[in-house]
Amino acid sequence: MYTLETETLRRELLRDILDIDNPELLKKLRRSFNRIRTNYMPQVVKEDLTPYTIEELEARIDEAEAEEDAGILATSHEEVMTRMRTLATTL
């Protein structure tokens, strides 16, 4: 919901914050803001980005080659593009 009203509220809030000269009040405001934002923002799940070992990569390649030899087709280009278009419309 990004509307003109939302943009106006954001600008007013920024102006109000910029008018504050008290460092202690700014620190308290930041803590409060972070607490509120944590409660309202969706939690991001961290993906495990551990790199594959050589053995794991070779096993994946062997599995893909075995599927190809068995006649099991990978996802077609058209199917991938359909999925990507569907995903793009949900963003």
C-alpha cells in the first residue's frame, strides 16, 4: 500500500525527527523505532549459504547425468519462464 498518503506521512515523520536537537531523545526514539519495526516487519529467513564440497558437486552432476540417461527430462525452458512470470507478478 504505497500511496500519496503514505509518502506524506513518511515526509512528515522525517521532518519531525530532523527538528529534534536532543541526542538522548534521538537515542530513545531510535530504540523505540527499532522495537516497533521488528514487530511489524516480516522476519527474513537466512538461507544456508554454505558452499558445496567437491564431493557434493560431483554427486549432483552424477545424479543429473543418471536422470538424463534414464530419459528423465529437466524442466523445460517454457516451464521455467512461466514460473518466473508468475513469480514476478507476485512481487
